[in-house]
Amino acid sequence: MRGFSTVLVERGDLATGTTGRFHGLLHSGGRYAVKDPQAARECIAENVVLRRIAADCIEDTGGLFVTTPIDDPQYADRFIAGCRDTGVPAEEIPVAEALRREPRLNPRITRAFVVPDATVDAWKTVWTCARSATEHGARILPYHEVIAVTRDGDQVTGIIARGPDGEQVQIRAQVTVSASGAWAGRIAAMADCRVQVLPGKGIMMASSHRLVQSVVNRCEMPADGDILVPIRTVSVIGTTDTPVEDPDHWAITQAEIDQMLEAGENLVPGFTAARMLRVWGGVRPLFQDHAPAETRDVTRAHAVLDHRARDGVGGFLTITGGKFCTFRLMAQDAVDAAAEVLGSTRPCRTADEPLPDSQERRFYQLGSRLAERERTLTDEQLICECELVRRGRLEEEMARRPAPSLDDLRRAVRLGMGPCQGGFCMFRATGILHQVKHLSAAEASRALLAFLEERWKGVYPLLHGDQLRQARLDDWIFQGVLDVEHLPLTAPTRQPESAAGTATGPPT
Ligand SMILES: Cc1cc2nc3c(=O)[nH]c(=O)nc-3n(C[C@H](O)[C@H](O)[C@H](O)COP(=O)(O)OP(=O)(O)OC[C@H]3O[C@@H](n4cnc5c(N)ncnc54)[C@H](O)[C@@H]3O)c2cc1C
């Protein structure tokens, strides 16, 4: 938007890092009002801006902070004072009113406060920003991994990336900005610079339907499992904060899952009996030059690092830390710093110009897909019943991308994200992908198996009750319809005469 010639490279699909693996909460700032006032001020300022420029990506659920039986009753007074000091609007309401709004809430809560929390669809936001950037002339290269940062003496001159087919792409730039979240230290090291980012793992679990209609936070110092977020058709409980060595290698433990279930039970009695769909995790980029013992103690505010001042290396900036809900401000600060390096004074306009699809400033409404479906009930095949994905919308998304995986399509249109976790829609989607992208049978089979394996990772740690029955049914569907365990994954080759009739084992 400032008229620079720009290229974005991302090693996977867009929003496959922490963005796309987070809680989906557009913070009011209440969570940080006591512990991290700077982060609280940033959150509320950006909450207001994003409601103005990205309304289509936001559901205005509102939020509650409630004092549950396990919380320190004194904290509520500190909370309300912190909100006042940081400009976070918070209003106390009677407990009876809170229970009227959220009938499933723990009836033993003692205080309740209303705040302007909301929920935000990360994938939609990221793709809409990408669309806007492209319309302003940016080039976006997903599936391009930075493998080197190039230098000419003490000046960074760009990067070398490895593309989807292994080809190397060199990009020369006057300014290179690393916006690589928990991976910022690795990218900085490629330029012989030093950035210390503490990766903090957090896990989340989605229930099969909404247990609450507004975001429910415990009114307490940030702790594990203290927020329940209603997003789209599900509720998400989270999260934890555990330091990990490597943002690419970490695991979710049974103890963490049990901890989330117990935490959910405290907010909404009966939570442990609710049907849980899947569990996933993400890694916070926590920036701190001098590491504290606990990742929870690191500020959630962001930092722009100019490596000329820090490491004597020019033309290279790192933006890290922060929250999803402060992404626009982070971008503004990073581009301000880049503009300064380039000697440009063009002002930032991202706080004022709405993103595509948000010009009318109408928030996303739960039920909007259903309303659209009602209009096209008899005209168009429904591919995903849980998330109401129409065939036309799916084909459009397939055609728009050069080589989408089924997981990319899942993120783009929420395919297979509901209670059946792909059981009823994925074999259909694979057939359509096969047709639209002219895949070979082996390529289509590989696409399906890759999707099923990826999904399984998040499903199996939680399997019990109805979701276990569902997983068994899904298994029968895939075995029965496609004999999925024996799909040929390579193109058939002609057998030599002598081998004809020899039994070959199934591919593994
Ligand atoms: C469990 C959890 C819950 C959270 N909940 C919330 C919330 O409710 N609300 C909120 O506002 N924030 C929340 N956050 C924080 C928020 O999600 C993150 O701060 C934010 O998404 C980070 O964005 P980022 O762009 O800095 O990093 P990322 O989204 O991780 O982006 C960095 C990208 O760099 C890419 N990359 C890495 N190495 C390379 C390479 N060599 N070449 C090319 N690309 C590379 C990665 O693939 C990645 O996509 C949460 C975080 C966690 C972990």
C-alpha cells in the first residue's frame, strides 16, 4: 500500500505456522490488563482497528471474565483497575445476568465482567490480507523455504529460497524483513545476527459444538486452560505455555489433554462429557533479550529489531513477539522501519482502508453459510455437510491455487473440520481434486492419504465416546468406498513377462 515492490516467501502454505494454530481470540486486552499493560494497550487499540478494517473476518461474540471457585477473589478488583488504567472497556454485571447469557457457565462463579473480546478467523484474515497485498502489486510465494540470507559485506542483499520442486530462487532486496515468528532466531542466524526467541508451546481442543456463545475467560492471572472461545461451529478450550527447544519438534502429552478437560470442567460443568473433535498446538514467538525462567513471564508486546544497530548488519529487520490480534500494528511498525532505511516518508494507511470483503463493515454471523445454503438448496451439490461447503466454492478454490493439497483446501474453506472430521466429504473432495487438477490416480491417492494422516494426528489422542464411534465409521467409509489401505501410490508399471501373476504386496 506504500508503493514498494515487495515479495513474501513462506515455507508452507500461508498461515501454517503459529497463525492458523492459535486460539482465535481477538483480545480486548483484558487478559493482560494486570500482568502486561503494554500488551493490553496494544490489544485494545488493534481490536478497535480490526473491527473497522477486517469486519468480515470477525464474529462480535463479546467476552466475559468470570471469577470461578478456584480463582483468587481479590484479583477481580485488580482486574477492573488494570482495565481502567490500560483503556480496556470492562463492566461488571450481576452473576445472574452472566448465567442468563451463558447458561452452561459454572453457577458457582462469584463475579462477572463484560469486555469487547471477539473471535477472528485466522485463515480468512491472512488470505484476505494476501489478496489485498497482491492487488497492490505484491508477489506471494508459498511453499518457498528461505535457505540462505545473502550478504555483501555488512549489508543484507536478499535471500535464497527453495521452491516446491526443489528449485532455488534468489530474491534481491534493498530491505529484507524476517517475520518468521518462533523461527526468527534461525533466520537471523543465516545473516550472522542474533535474535533470542523462546518458543512457548500451547495446546487447544475443539468441541463438536458451541458450549458458550461469548468468549469466557477466568478472571485470574493468565494460567493454563483459562479461556473458552466459541469460534464458527465449535468451542475451543486452551491453552498451555510450555517452553520447547525446537519450534518444529514437540509433542502433545496425555497429561496436557487431561489438564484441558479439567480446566474446561471448571468453566462449564459437564465439559469432560462433551464430544471433543481434535487437539492441536502452536508455538508462541516470545521475544526477550534476557531469558526469564518462565515463558508466561515474557511480554506479549512485539519488537522490531534493526540489525544494523544490534549486529552491524544493514538492510535487515526482524519483527517478532506480539499477538495475532496485533498483526497489523506489527506490520505497520516493521514497514515504518523499512521505510526509514529506504529514506521514504510514505505514511501507513492500513488502519483506515478496509480489507477486501470488509468494506461494508459487517461482522461475520454464525449462520451465514446456512443462509447461503438455503438459497442454493436444490441447485448445487453439498460436499461437506458439517461446514456446508458447496461444490462450486470448493472448485473455485482448487482452480485458484496451482497445486493445493487437501489440507490447504481444508484451511481455505473449512472442509472436513466438523464432527465427522472428513469422513463424509474427503473422498468426494479427492475425486473433485482429481478431476479439476487432472491428477493421476496415484497423485489423488497420495493426496487423500496425506490428508488422513495429518487429521489422524489431532484426532487419535482424544478418541472416546461418540467421537470414537465416528472415527470407526470414518474408517469403514474409507475402507469400504476406496479400500484406502491398499490404494496404489505409484503409477502402475508394465510387469515383465516372467513376473506376470506374481502377487505383489500392498504398498505400505
Ligand atoms: C496456543 C496459542 C494460542 C494463541 N492464542 C492467541 C489468541 O487467541 N489471540 C491472539 O491474538 N494471539 C494468540 N496467540 C499468539 C499468536 O498466535 C502469535 O503471536 C502469532 O500467530 C504469530 O504470528 P507470526 O506471524 O509472528 O508467526 P507465524 O504465524 O508462526 O509465522 C511465521 C512463519 O514463518 C515461516 N517460516 C519459518 N521458517 C521459514 C523459512 N526458513 N522460510 C520461509 N518461511 C519460514 C513459518 O512457516 C511460519 O508460517 C496464540 C499463540 C499460541 C501458541
